[in-house]
Amino acid sequence: MTFIEFKKLLLDAELTIPKFTALIKVSEKNIQSYKKKEQVPNAIAAVAACFAKMNQEGIDYKTLINDLDLIKKEKKGAGFSSKKKDKK
């Protein structure tokens, strides 16, 4: 699925990218990176399509997803803010 098709599905689901990422507990930066690739992974496309269809059918998918108590994974790499030990 193209990124444009993905965004149209989000509109059908009455979601913005920030709201979508908050709902499914993924990084907004991660989803925005698909814009450059012009393709959205199958799993993300399937979720967006389901949300759009559920919204069209009047199903409260937001409560359903929130009830899953999804946990956002935090990046555990060595970034610029990490403290480095002094080498002596």
C-alpha cells in the first residue's frame, strides 16, 4: 500500500498520524519514515484498513484498542544523551 493510500484510510478512520501512532503505541517518526519509502508495511496497512472499516460500521475501535493496554517500546540504543564511562 502506498503512503497516500494509507493516509486516506486514516482519514476514513477519522485519525491523524499522531493520533494513530498514539493509539497503536508506535513512534510517529517510524510511521513518517514510510513516507520516504512510499510504501507502508502490510501490518500497518491492515490495521489502518480495519480502523477505517470499523469506523464506517460505527464500531468504537478506539476503546477496543485502548483496552488492550498496549505498551510503547522504548529505544534502548546508545544515543547522544547516554552517559559514557571514562576510560582510564
